[in-house]
Amino acid sequence: MVKVISLVSSLALTALLAYPLGRLYDFLFVVDRGFSSFIVPEGVANFVDGVPAAFFFSSFLLFSLLSGRHKYVWIFILVVPVVVFEVYNQIPHAYFPPAMGLVGWLLAQGILYVRGLVGRKTAA
């Protein structure tokens, strides 16, 4: 049940973080949209660009925080299709979503470390 809650929360957090991470992606890498900029608004394009990075970030963060056993197996299962999509579509910038996943994992490890320190202080 915890895995399902983690997955649903990860998808919700992905929807919330996709646009800001898409703007970051657009800021870091000059994205030439070509003719499609007349058809697709810039906000939608930023949202679509940010979905893989947001999914990496949220899945690494939430599964590292909420899951117990086999959390890295579940992260691997969820992230492999996104990696294949990124490599197939944007090979020059395919490292950006895994970098966001690393940031999410480091943030989760920091939260777990602080929670462990606070737990020890209250128990003593």
C-alpha cells in the first residue's frame, strides 16, 4: 500500500513540478522550438520538457522517503521507461532528468538523516 501511495504522490508531485523544471531546462539549454512555437504555447512546451525531470525528482524523493524494502527496485522499474524515452528523444541533454533524480535522492537522504538526528535527541 505504501508503494501505491508513493506512486500516486510521485505523479501528483510530477504534475506540480513539471512547469518549473521545464523553465529551468529552457533556461539552462537553449531549446529551438522551430515552427512548433506557433502551434504550441510556450507554457505547454515548458511543461512537456519538465515532465521527465520532475518524474525523476519526485520518484527518487518519495520512494526514498516513504518506501521500506526494495525501494531501489521500484525506482528502477519506474525510471527505466523515462530513461529510454529521454535517450531516444534528446540524447544531448539526457543527463538532466537523472541529475534531478540525484538531487531528489540527496534531498531524501538529508531529510532521513535529520529525522534520525531528531529521533535520537527526543529519545535521549
